[in-house]
Amino acid sequence: VGYFVPIALVSKTQEIRRSYEEYKQLKMLKSPIKTSYLIILILIAVLIFFSATWFGFYLARGLTRPIQRLAEGTQMIADGNLDFQLQVETSDEFGQLVRSFNRMTADLKASKEETLRANENLRGTNVELDQRRRYTETVLRNITAGVISLDADGVIETANRTARRLLELDDDP
């Protein structure tokens, strides 16, 4: 039996065969393309992960460095170095904290200096009072009149020699 196949059907068959061959070739390329996309995706994910980690450490260092310097400054102040001052690097909350710390340090130094001056004045006053007391005691001891001093309850605190002799008291000072 001879039958002629129409040309349109032959061309469709060839087109289907050609499409099938292209599909087989593309199917073979599917795995390498999928692998390359997966590798690119993994590289991008790793890059993002490391960038985020580095950025986190950078921010953490930016936050902890001023706090660490402030802690070191506090230790220096506690050790007695009241001349210690931190440098103000920012105008944010940390800068305000550093300015407050420096002001507190200056106030502490001024208070310490004022306390030392008051202490020196007090020592001088105590020395002067002690000298006056000794002078008064010497004068009272050697005066010929009898002198007695009483406390608020009326108890004799001191009496010079003449008063002791007149009142016939013991010579115990």
C-alpha cells in the first residue's frame, strides 16, 4: 500500500523531532545551571552573613569603646587622679555623659582642694588655740590670786595653786 504523507505533516514531524532534541539538550543543561544558581545563592548568603556580622561588631565596638574609656576613667578617679579628663568625641548621649563625667571630676577636684585648705586652716587654728591654752594655764598657775573654773554643772574643772591652798584642796592637777 502506498500512501503519500502530506508535506505539512512531515514538516510538523520534523519540527516535533527538532523540539524534542532541543528539550533533551536543555534537560542535560538543567543540572549544571541549577548548580551554578545554587552556588551563586550560597555565595551571596555567606557574603551577607559575614557583612552583617562585621557590621554588628563594628557597631558594638562603637558603643562599648566610650563605655570602656568611661570605666577606665572612673577607676583613675577612684585611684585619686582627679586631673583625669575624657575627650568628648560625639554630641550624642555618650558625649553628654562624658561632659558630665568631666564636670563631676572637676567638681571633685575643687572640693578636695577646698577641703585640704579648710583642713590646713583648722590645723592652724588648733595650734593657735593650744598655744593660748598653755599660755593661760601658765599665767593662772603663776598668778598670786586664787582662780577656779567650773563646768556647766558647777563642778571644779581647774584651780590654780593659790586657790587650792586657800580651799585646802589636794595639789593634784
